[in-house]
Amino acid sequence: MKRIKGKRNNIWLTAVMAVALIGSTQKGEPALKNLYKQDFHIGAALNLAQVSGRDKKAEAILARHYNTISPENLLKWESVHPRPKEYNLKPADDYVALGQKQKMFVVGHTLVWHQQTPDWVFTDSNDKPASRELLLQRMQEHIYTVARRYKGKIHGWDVVNEALNDDGTMRKSKWQQLIGDDFVAKAFEFAKKADPSAELYYNDYNMWKPAKREGAIRLVKSLQEKGIKVAAIGMQGHWGLKSPTIAQIEESIVAFSKTGAKVVITELDIDVLPNPSNRQGADIDATFDFDQQYNLYTEGLPAEVEQELAARYADIFALFRKHRDKISRVTFWGVTDRDSWLNDWPIKGRTSYPMLFDREYHPKPAFKAVVKAAAKK
């Protein structure tokens, strides 16, 4: 390229570049956070590359479209507290700093979960199962250390994640076995003391199933009877093109709102691929060997499936807007198709397409469907 010399030419070039930038901005897609500003917060879950500044394209999407963030794995126990006396909080610090920089509602995920928690947490010095007292002590120390570090900076916590079976009974996790059913209440009590101003949530998958819905309501009411406030019930949105139905999702939104808690839609993604077990939900233990018949779209998503995905998102967001008085937040579980966990679950190595933005960071027809849903009354 020939170099342009002279002050007048430099001024002219600067003006041309400015006009081009303004034009490209005007041609850009509408910001989701503005379209849904009167309805609910809308956001995405972030990975290490995105919070560390290595994925600038994803960060640009985040800044334009979202006003809340969740950490995909950065704040789980194995990430921040891998060994008894060791905390690794730099990635979590970066995550919180990014949220503050962009003035977002920052969510913490998660303080107590049966997955992604190191084995040492549940054993004593003799490699025997930890006593109730020891495990409660470790839970308290972990929650106090992490939640207090981000007091006033993380605005809401998934305190307990996935404590229920699909039939509504308590999951026989090590937390439940070694402490008892009240491990949930204890976790909420510790979180409240660590940061009295933070919103506290219970979060789970398959919450559209009637039995699990009733179990969650019983759990929340038992906490409320103890004087523990549950600010919101998290409905994980790991759904498919057909299941659950809009009516099933709606029934749970309405039922949960009657507890007095808000509803938050967490971990939203729509899986367009078939699966080997007809699984519904997000149990990360349910993994299978690679099989090409469950990885149909390696060269791209067919146009007809793309439109099915768009229609599904349109219906879902129409439902969310209908119940915007009950829903306070909607969070996608990822930013683009390239970073979705569904590329590796329930089968590693699949090519998945669950998000609003494709692998090249471009908005998909599903994005346009969500935009249109915001305009409908």
C-alpha cells in the first residue's frame, strides 16, 4: 500500500476511517441487553480464555449484547480450591474484574456441588469418610474465603447446585450422605454470613419435570421456614428442539414464582444433535463413546435445522417475555458454538450448534429470532 504523506492527507484519512467505523456500527445487529432492558438481565457464561483477554471477539460480543455474566468453571471448587491449603483465585479475579469493567451483574457459580469437587474434601487425614463436623467446617471455610473475597462484587451466588434427583428426592451425594439433608440450609447460612447483600440461588436441571419441580418447591419452602431467603430458583435451560414443551417450561416458571422467589433461566442452550440415551438434563457423568451417528453436522448446520433452532428460540423467548414479571435473568451457557460444552457432552468431539453466535462469531438466524421476539407484545 502506498504511504500517504502530508498533514492534509492524514486528516482526510482519519476522517474516512471515522466515517467507516460509524457506518459499520450503525449496520451492526441490535444489542440484546437493550432490547430486553425492561424485561430481565440477559447474559452468558464465560471460560478462561474469555476472562483472561485471549478471546477478544467473544469479549466484543459480550460487551455489546449482555449485562450479566456467569463463570462456566472458574469458580467451581476444583478450580479455586484444589488442595486443602491452596486457593487459585487469579482466573476468578479476572472474571470479576471483567464484570466490573463492563458494569455487569456478576453471578458466582457454584459454592456447593457434588461434581467438580476434589476427593480430599470428603475424606479425613486417615483417608476415611469425613465426619459431619469436619465437612461442615470445610464447607464454611471455603464459602467464607471465596464469597467474602468478592463481597459486593459478585451480586448473586448459585449456592447449591443439583441437590435433587429427577423424582424430587434428595440426591445421595457425599454432601448429603456425610452431613444430611440440611447441608443445603447450612450452605445458604454460610453464604448469607459471607456476603449479606448477595442474592442466593438454588440451581438445578430438568426443573420442568413435575416430580423434580415439586421437590425443588419443597426444598425452597423448607429453607424459607428456617428464615433463609432464596432470592431465585435457577432453571437450567439445557433443552432440545422438541423437549421440553413450552407448556412444561411455563408450568414450572409459574409454580416456582408462587414460592415468592424469582425465577432465573440459567445455562440456556438448545442441543440440535441426537443423543444415545434420550437424555434430558445436564448430568456430566452421563457420557458415551464417540459414534458418528450422533455427530451429524460436521460440515455445518443444514438450513432447515437452522430454522428449527431459530423457531425454538423464538418460542422460548416469547414465553420468557410473557413471564417477565417472574423472571429476573436469562443466561446462555456460552457465547458461541465453538466454546459450547455440548461439543464434548454427552459425547466428546461432536460439532454442536446450540448458541446464538456461530463458530466465526457471527449472529445466526436464532439470534435474529430472539431479536424479533423482543419486539412482539
